[in-house]
Amino acid sequence: MSQAAIAASATTSVVDPHERADYWADLISTYQCRLSYKFPSRTDFQGHTRVRSTDAYQLVGWKSNAVTYLRSPKNIRDDPDDDYRLILPFAGHLTFRSDAGHGILTPGTMCLVAVDRPYTMSMSDGTQGLIITIPRQEIQHRLNRVAPPSHPLDLTTGLGRVTDGLVSGLYTECAALTDRQFDTVSERLVDLLCMQILGEPANSPTQLVDVEATARRYIHNHAGDPDLTGARVAGALGWSLRQIQLAFSTVGTTPSEVIREERLQLARDRLRSPAYQHRSISDIASDLGFGSASSFSKIFRRRFDTTPSQFREELAGHVRVGRTPGTISAASS
């Protein structure tokens, strides 16, 4: 079982006071993408980071003096990046501006930010929080044609509070998690985030929202059934197929697309599970209702940007290498 891919901490105190602002700029650009910076004071800038990352997700905890981050059109041209950043402050406040609008992030809120568009984000002295990098596809396939909101999301009640608890646990225990565990928890975090986003539109009929959520949960729990269809879901839940289709259409998808996505997620889990290491890819595909190994390979590659065989070989390579667990030092408070 592979261990942490990257686990490290950093602080500006390791360099001379007059070099700390530049050190911070280089450090954050390494973690994120190319940015421009404005420091209210470049004298003895104080900043600390704590990082945990895998091939899919990255979590950066930080605490710093006041600074403004700018993602300019030139930054975007020079360093394209279409992944999302989920930003959650623990202390202080962040002022965010983009073409989509502006707002203030405070503790108890979070915001999903696309870095392929220009923005400006200013932080007050002593601001502390987390930035989680999420692959764009992980957001898009869950939201389909629903655009992520530009305004902050509430973390103090309901689903937001559950999300906040999961994020806090992931950050606290990140050094103790294997790559697979870290990615699995991160995927559940994205599930909760997107559920909260999809539950927000005021013009979505409550009944259809409930039907969609219940049907999605049923599909998730029965994705291993190779005969699962939209009609079977409807019959099991006591609704008509038309109701199920209409409920999913409000969030820009179909029962078949959701079933396929859940099966792909389950197939990926089985490909990386020791319990299935002796099962062939054809058998795994057949067990989950995919028509053939070749069609399964094409769909899997389209979804995860790798073939099932390449995915399994990469995992086997990680196990053979036997990565040494990393350690993380807590950022100074």
C-alpha cells in the first residue's frame, strides 16, 4: 500500500528577512500556478505552509501576513491551469474579485475558484486557512451544466457543516493517510461540495431535488449490479422512469450517465484494490455491466485520462517502489 506522495511544511523564517516576500511568492507559485503578488510590507514577511498532495489532489494549509494575489491574463497564458481551488479561511478574511463578481470570505465560508480566469484575492494580516486543488473533471461530471457559484458557500449549518467537519479531519489526519485514503476522502469532499451547490438553486422544485438525491444515492449503493438501469431504479423507489429522468434533467444529466459514472468509480476502486488484483480487467468490466473490455477501456480513458491497464500498472509500480511515508510538521500558529 502506497504512502504519502508529498508531505511537507515550509516557513519564511528559513531565509533572511529581506528575502522573505520573494521566498513566499516563489513558494506559493510552486504549490499553485503562476501568480503576481502585492505585499503591503515586504519587510520581514511572515508565512507558513503545510502541504499534502497526491497525483489527483493537493491540500495546502497556510498562515501569513497580508498579501494580494493576482492571476492576470498573462499569468494564464504563460501557465495554463484549469483545475479548481476550494478556499476555506480559518482566521482573518479574504477579499475576492473576478469578472463573475466579488465577495468576502470569512471563517465559516468557502468558495470554489477557477484559476483559468483572471482574479484578485487580498488577505488580511494573520489570515489562516486551506486551499484544496480539485481536478476540473471531478467538478464538471458532478455538476454537468450547472455553473459553480461565484459567491461564498456557508459552512455553519446543514451540508456545509458536514463538509467543514470532513475538511478539518482530512487536514488533521493527512499525514497518516495513504494516497488511496487521501484521494477517497477528497472525492467524498467533492461529492458534498457539489451536493451543496446543486441544492442551492431556488427555482429547483423541492420534490425533484428529493427524487434526484434519493435516486443518486440508490445508484451509488447498487452500482455493482450489472443489470441496473434507470427503469430499475424507478421501480425500486416507486417512481416512474419519467420522474427519474426529469429529476436528473434539472441538474443537466440522465440516469444512464449517473449509472455509468458510479460504475466507473467502482471499477477504479476495484482496479486499485488488493482483493481484485487477480481479477482480469475484462472480468471487472463484465461484472459492472460494461459491454466489452475495449468499450470499457475507451470510457475509462475518457473519464480518467488513462486506460485500465495503465492505471493498474502504475499502482503496481508504486507498490514495488515502496514509498517511504512522509512527515508533516504543524505550521506555526
